[in-house]
Amino acid sequence: MAASSAPPPLLPRLLALALTLAVVAVVVSAAAAARIRASVTPISRSLYHSSDSLLSDIKALVARHPDKLSMDTKIASNKGYSTELFIVTFNHVKESTANSSKIHVLLSFGQHGRELITSEVALHLLYILTEKHKIAGVDLSSFEKILENLVIKVVPMENLNGRKRVEEGELCDRRNGRGVDLNRNWSVDWGKKEKDYDPYEENPGTAPFSEPEAQIMRELSKSFKPHMWVNVHSGMEALFMPYDHKNTTPNGASAHLMRSVLENLNHRHFQDSCLVGSGGGAVGYLAHGTTTDYMYDIVKVPMPFTFEIYGDETATTSDCFKMFNPVDKTTFDRVINKWCMAFLILFEEGLRNLRDAQVVSEGGMDNFVPMGGDIVERSSAGKSSPDKRKLEGLDLGMQELRTYFRLFMLSTVLLMFMFCSRISKNRNRDAGNIFDT
Ligand SMILES: [Zn+2]
């Protein structure tokens, strides 16, 4: 019988080959996905505090310095979601300086959950205000006079619930505990969406001040009436002033005052290497409903700023901890020292400029010798937006998957080609056999 002497049927063999190729494609894709996962840097627990340990260190510090520090806890809730905020107040009590002539400074750290480095700067700054008298060997005693003229309120972890999610492994999350971006929940130009609006990153909430964190911060700003506000973030390195929701800076004397403080700080401490300007103009995208725009437009803070203190441009987009936070001890220490010194110089510049502009009264500056610029490094951080870089990274991940899909399609086409040519050969052979016999 012709059938018994024929080679094994072609179709099952081709099916087996196709199956093998499909398995190979799946394995390769899984390996690629595993590689992407493997490149994600975890939180460096040896460098970074947990939120609990950071809080207990702050409490211990406050207990050691009741003459200079005090701490309040504020709790707020809305529609089943609640949060608490810790506010540390530094007030160097001196009979010689009346509280009414002091400059009020409000600093917030950790508004975005994934930017852990900012809260480490907050803790270190509190040490410097109380018991640490040197930064990287530089004596800070000349700043004592400045500090006597300030009341500083520090919010070390504005987004405690969001930060806890990050600590549990959601390393790319910047939002609060129920998915709202706290830097989009304020009422100035709230809810407006740009073409490149990212609903994951920039969810503004259901209404202005829908979030308890923003409610507490608004109350704090209205009761404390700061002269200077700094919203401290990471993702790049920059010194921003309003506006975030348009690509211009405000007009007039107030804008001149803000710009002069930032430019002096940039010149004295960063050798002009920092990006300075309006958030909306310099960062490359507009942001609506931000805290700094509210502080300027509504609370009328004379000097409202946003500082971006660190960013790693080389980190892949899925590697959020590395993108927003230093991961080795040398860089970690350098960033903390550099920005603590930057705050001291900012206080000095702010105090002098506010008094020159007669926003606050004179006093207490007689023996001050300006310093700074000793702890300086050139900014190696890029000027591109971290959010844009994140998108680029996602694109790269998709590209990798697309490449594997193309390879799979190519092998399928090759298989089909082999299948067709084999059939045509068989037909020719069968036809030959007919002629042969
Ligand atoms: Zn941020």
C-alpha cells in the first residue's frame, strides 16, 4: 500500500513546530517581562526611614528640644477617607526678637508618596535647626542669627497614606491613599486637563479640596500666614516660582522679589546650575490645581516656591524608586547636605529681601555674615519632566513587547511558507509518481 510506505503526515509535524515556536515566543516574552521587573530598584531600607521610624525620630527630637520645637497632629476626613498630618514648629525663643517681626516659613515634604528623599531632607533639616551645627564639615554658627528671626513650620510627610502604599511596594505611586494627586486638588484652575493629561498620575479628585490632606494644608496656610512657602518634590532639580497653570511668571514687584531670591540662591549655592523660573514655563507641561499657585493667588504668600531636589534621568520608567530617590549612600548624603544648606541660604535671602521690600520689619540681622556655596555640585539632573520621562519609559517597555510579537509573526509567516512549499513539492512528487509507475 502506498499509504503505509509514505513519511509521517506533514500537518501534525507542522502543528508541533508551530506549537514549539509559540512556546518559545511566550518564554522569551516572559523572560523580557521578568527582566523589566528585575530592573526595579527596591527601597534602600538601610538609607531610608520607614514612615513610622521617621515619625518616632522626629518625636524624640522634639522631646529633646522643647525650647525650640513643638509638634501638632491634625486629623481630617471626607467621605470615609481620613488622614493625619504632623506639623513641627521651630521657634527659636529669644527675648530680643519679637514674634511679630519674625518671618513665617512653611515647608512641606512628601506631598507625592514616591518621593521619599524629600522627607529625609525634612528630618535632617530639623536636626540642623536644633542640634547639628555642621553640614559636611561646614560650620553653621553664622546662621544662628537668621534662625532667631524665623518661625518655621515643617510638614515632613504631607501624604502619609500615599507614602505607606509606596512602602508596601507601590513604588510608582505619587497619589494619596485613595488615588488623588494632592498637587492637583487645590482650587486655582482646578480640574483643567491638558492634552497630555495622565489620569493615573494627575487625578485632581472630585472637587477642589476634596482631600483631607489638602484641607489641613489649606487651614494651616490660612492660620499661619507664611511669608515663604516651599513645596519640596523630587524627579528633577529645579527652583520654581508661580505659575504652574500657565507658562509665565506673575508681573510686578512681587515677581521681582521671588525671582531675585531664587536667582541669588542659584548663584550662591548652585553655581547657576539649577533651572529657575515658573513651574509651568520651565518644566515643559502645565499643572492645574497646584498648591504653590494657590499659595500665591489666594493666600497671598509673598514667596511661594516649589523645589525639585533630585532626579535620576538614567532610571527606566518602571524603576520609580531610583528615578525619584538616590540609591547609594554617597549620593543620598550629598543630596541631603546640599539641600539643607540650600534651605539655610534661602532663609537668609528671604529674610533680607522681605525686609528690603519692607514686607516685614527690621531687626536682628546686624552681625550676619553671608555664607554658602561651600556645599555645591553641578546639577547633573536633566531638565525634562519626570512624568514625561515615565511615559517615554513605558513606550520603551511596549517597544520591547512589540519586537517579540514581530518575531513571533515572522516565524509564523516562515512556517506558512515552508508549509506551502512542502505541499507543492508533495504534489509534484505525487504527480511524478503517477508518471513513473
Ligand atoms: Zn512630586
